[in-house]
Amino acid sequence: MIHDPRSMRLTRRNALKLLGGAGAAGLVGAGLSGCIRKPNRKIVSFAEMPEYMKPGEALSYASTWMEGPYPYGILIKTVDGRPIKVDGNPRHPINAGASTAAMQAACMALYDPLRMPAGGGPPDWNRIDARVVEALRRDKPVVLVTRATLGPSERALIRKFQMIRPHVRHIVWEPLADRARRSAWRRCYGADGEWLPRYDKARVIVTLGCDFLGTEPAALEAIRQFAWARAPHPADSTDRSDWSAMPRLYAFEGDVTLTGANADHRIALRPSQTPALVSALRNAVTGSAAAAGDAARLVPGCEAILEALIKDLKSHHGAALVVAGPEHPEPLHAAVALLNDALGAPGRTLEWNPSPAALPADDPADLAAALREDASTVFFMGVEPSQGFPDVDLGKIAQAAATSEKTLFVSHDLIPGCGGIEAALKLPGAHTLESWNDAEPRAGLWSLCQPTLAPLFGARQEADSLLAWMKSLAPEDPELRPCAAFHDFVRERWRRDVYPHCDAADSFDRFWEGALRAGVVDRRRTAPPPALQRAEAERLAAQDIPAARGLELVIRPHHAMHDGRFGQVAWLRELPHPLTQMVWDALPCAAAPTLATLPKNAAALFVPQPGMAKGVVSLACDAVHRHPRGAIV
């Protein structure tokens, strides 16, 4: 229940009510104050209650979680039209009913009072639309900055925008994107896509700083696969005496992760030593016994573990898997691709997905160059790059663009003005629970995102705003003219691009209703893996990696707030870190031998973390959010 200050405005109707109340109060001697009604509440009940809805009884709606780094299926529990709980959708094959901490705290972000625009009242969208369209009509470049996890319909809308308005530069901003890994795959395999590890099919798993049980985008799926593979199954043996079917996990990492904590064998290794390890393992798998002995002596004190690892890799061809974390450079990922190819992983323990959920992220330098251009309009749609790691100067560059008299700077986000940039227009965006959208995390796996209530505080979905501006620029466009809102655009795209591929016997209307009920349409097809371009992979793997000097910093996504986008939710800040048990803040961690080399004043800022490699400092992304009114929270 949210108080609406506009309900206290004195109108002619309210004035007559007050006068009538004053007369009645004078007769009974009760005074005027007893006759003033309480302020109205924004959320109101149905004027005509649907037949399937009963007061006080909960209803669940299937939808898709679009706020996080991966589009999971969700079930939204509502009571009298108000969302009160978010859980995973059991019908969704990716998360299968599981949920993240951010999904559980979704209702806290939905009802956050910081979403209310400055001034307390709803924005005048007619005036805003007219101002934006006037700027878009200028013959100058336009910069559109969005998140990476755009749905297929949002991507189609942006492509249409680029057709209608020339010189639109689309920048994908994702501070913690696996830019190096995606780029290495694209160069080694000649196609844009991603490799999906199948932890339920592997018998030997080697992780190189990859926290697939903790902070990887599709961690819920990886956890389910790994847990299934490690659990006893009747098909293995009656008394479970044959443990060979259970996968063995080897972890090499500089910091301490949930994956490393669950590993059978864990070796603390600096990230700068990982390329030598991968090269030695590849030589040991494809070379002679002498090469295997050299690899086993690579890490002093761990010869027995490395010998067992090499033996397992050789004896499990087609059932082994090596995964590297996104923090490693491109040459290492190319070397891992060559090692997996030697192990026979592609097509067995690695599946190719030509339709990743996230777009390839642009480099921060590309965003900085775009902001320096003489653009007529700059849109920050659902992102705040000024707060993002790693380019600190990006905030200054964005602020310079925002204060330029020649550029209309538009910040359209869930919490308007949260980034601290003095944008000309700070527009409130809609939450996932208030939005229409869709997702395709795998080729042939489509899911829908549907709202459970109208946007609060007069907010509007970013896609709805972009569609309204596009219709003003091209009112006669046949694709946009029948679309009154983004819901219509999503529905028509599904009629054109999804429905024909589903072999549905029913009409499209029944197919659409069924997709809304289930939340997902699963028509996945196995894509043939692309062939490894060995010459290019060898050339990339042979590139020199700059030598590390001093301390090596490993930055991880926060276990609950990811890159800090959920930092305004107190529940998530109070959630203890699963390993350090820290709350509210994210402090750097280091091993005791590392802290002994630092000055006392500097060492006091670190949290001692046993198990880390010497010379490595780890830090989880935190968020320092700026209140729209200027305060720091």
C-alpha cells in the first residue's frame, strides 16, 4: 500500500465534501477533523472481479525474471492483485523452480519508495514525448545504451529504431560481461554463440577460476546438473559401491569460491599462473609421459593431485570438461578451447548455443567514444554506466555529455536519477513485475514476461517509451501502426516469428494464452557444434599475456546484488556472504601471507581469508547508490 500525496490536493469536489462535513460536525459537535477521509491508496481493487479471483485467495502468474544477469522463469504470487512473493517456475527447464536471492527480494524493489520521481507526482509523458521526438528529428547521431540481457522483441524494436532513425549507435553496457570469453569463442569457432557446460554428463570437471556454483549467469542450472550428477542413482548400482560414475571436481583458483569449496581437489593458484597450467595439461593429454611429469611438477606440493588429474583426463575422453572464468584474457580461453577439443568435449560435455541470452557487451572505451560525439540525444535505458566498474572516468564523461546544451540526455531507469548524473530527463522505468517482455536463453526456448499490476508512480517501461517515440517519427509504418503498446509489439512478433516454428494445432490466440499460463514454450533443437578453427585458435593462444606485477586483483559478482544493480534492496545487503559472512559491505580479502607483506595501515582494510593464493586480492562487487534527492545510501 503506497501513499499518494496527490490525493490531498484541494479540488472542487473535495472542497464541497469539506464544507458538508463541517456543517454536519457543527450539528453534532464532533469537529471537522473526524469527517476527513483517509488519503487514497494507489492500488485499488477490481471494479469487476474476474470469476476466477476470490478476495483473499492467492493467484500465481508465470513470467520471466528480466532484471538479473540471466532470464529465469518465475511464478509471481498475488493476493487481490498485489504481488507478494516471487519463486521459480517449475515448468521452466533452466531453473526448474529454483530462484536467486534477487528474485526473492523482487517485491522489495517493486514497492521501493525511491522509485517515486522528484516532486512526488507522475511525469507528464505527453510533454516528455514531445521534447524527445523534437531532439530525435535533428540530423545528428543518437546514442542508445542498454543492458546486455535484452529480449528478442526488445532487440527487434531497437533494429526497427535504427531503420527509422539513421545514425543510431547502440551500445551494450554490462560491467561484468564475459567479453573476453565470448570474443575468444567467436574467433576460434567463427560464429557468435556460447558453449554450455553439461555438468551432468561430465565425469571429470576442471574449473579455472569459474564459479559455476555461485556467480556464473546460469548458476541455477549448473547447480541442479552438478547436484544430480553427485547424488546416488538407482541406475548406477544397488549399494552405490561404484563411485566411478560420480564426477570428480578439480578447482584451480586464486580466491575462494563456492565451487572451490565444493571441489574434491582444490589448488590455490594465481590467475597469472593459469596459462602455464593449461599449456602443461594440454601437452600432458596429447604428448608423452615426460610431458605429463613436467605438468605434475608445475605446482610445488601438489604433484599427487596433478598426476591424478592427468590420469583422469586421459581415461575420460569425451567425458571430461574444462571451464575458465570470465576474468581471464582471450589467449587463455583459446588455449582452453584447444584443450577441450583434445578431450573430445564439444558435442558431448559441451553444447553449442547459437542464441545466447545476453548480447556481446561493448568495451567501456566504445561507450566513452560514443558519449564524446556530438549527439542530439543520449539514452541510458535501464543502465547506469557512471557507477559501473572498471572505468572511473566514465561518470565524468557521461556528466559532461549530460550538461551539454546541444545534447538531450535521457536517463530511463527503475529509480530515476539514481546514478547521480544530472540528466535533462530522469524518467521512471517499470519493474519486471510491471512489464511485458520475452526471452530466448536457448535456441527454441521462448519465455514470456507479463505484468501483474500497472506501473506504480506513473512509471513507464523503457520499451514502451521507445515505441511511442518511434511511432511519432514514423506514424505510417505498417509494423508500428497497429501497436498501441509494447505488449502489442511482443504479441505480433510471436505471431510472426515464434508461432510458425511451434507446429501448434490450435489458433494463435489459444497458443498465446497457453504460453502465458505456462510461462515458457520449449521447442529446443540441438545445434550442431561449429568446427574449431585450429590455426586461428593456435595463433590466439600463442599471444603473450602481460606479466603480473605486484598484487593480482580478482573481482567477482556479488552473491546477491550481482554488479550492484540491486544495492538499494536492504534485504540483499543484509544477506551474509556464503563464505566470509560479511553483510552490508564488500571488503577486499587476502590470505595471511599476503597481508604480512602489506603495511599495517593497509592490511587493516582487508579481511583475512584462508585458502587464497599468495599475492591475490579478491573483491565482490558492491553498490554505492545515490538517492535521487542527492543522499548516498
